[in-house]
Amino acid sequence: MARLSNRLGYELVKARAEIGAPPTNPDVIDLFMRGMALFEQQPPTTDNNYSARALFDQALRTDPNNANALTGDAATYLIE
């Protein structure tokens, strides 16, 4: 019985991982974080906003469905 529950537990974890969020590319995370660092600098400047947008756009070229990069990109347009 213990073997069955162990095997079932393994299969459930494996299945959950397959339907969960896909792994994120470390380069995309780096670009997003660098973009946010520029975006959040005070006082805000036009140059920082454009530079942050360029980093978010670069992240989106690598992973077009990355929610963080999409949000950051949209925020730069909101500020503009």
C-alpha cells in the first residue's frame, strides 16, 4: 500500500508540474529586474523610462508571454 501511495504522490507532483507555470528564462528575469530598477528610480525621468522600456522589450523578444515584462512594458507607456 505504501508503494502505491508513494507512486501516486510522485505522479501527482509530476502532473502538477506539467500544468503549472513554465520555467522562466534567467535572462528574462535579469532584464525585467534591470528594467524595474530604472523604472523605479526617483525622480522619474524620460530617459530612465525609455531605457526601462528597452529592457522590457528585450525580455519580451526572448519570452513574449512573460507577464512581468508585459506589465513593466505597459507601465512605461502609462508613465509616458
